[in-house]
Amino acid sequence: MFGAYLHVPNIKKRLPKLHWKTELYVTSFQRLRSSAINNINGIGTIPVSEIIRYARWLDIDDEEQFVDIIQSMDFSFVSAVNKQAAKRNKAKKK
């Protein structure tokens, strides 16, 4: 569920219990992040075609909603990571 840290007993005990639908989106997002294409400006977003293919593989009824939710998570993630990178770059220049 939470990547490499799942096998660590102390961390596993403290993980929140997610509703099954929430867990579906979190797990899907984590798996789809490896499909993201990085660019010269930082990390990129997950291609929509990959999200749709994954939704069909999972047999999701409402593909459009699934794409919207995963894209929203992805845009938030990319924005946060790029802001952190900009702060680090700014700090290095000082």
C-alpha cells in the first residue's frame, strides 16, 4: 500500500486504515507514477493514455471519474515536488 515502507512492522502499525475506494486511488496513483515522463523542468505528469489503460485493466465503470481523480492527485504531487525543487535551487544559489 505505501511502497517500500510496507514491510516495516512499526510503520505498518501506524498506517491509517483507508476506505477501500480511497485505497484503490492511492494504490493506482502510486503504481501509475512510474509511467510519468520527466522533463527538463522537473518531473512530469502521468500520461492520460496510461491512466485509461489502467482503469480498463481494473475494469473501472466510470473511467472519466477515475482519470479526473488520478490526474488531480498527480497535478498536486507534481506541483508540490516542483515547488520543493525550486526552493532547493534557490537556496543553492545563495
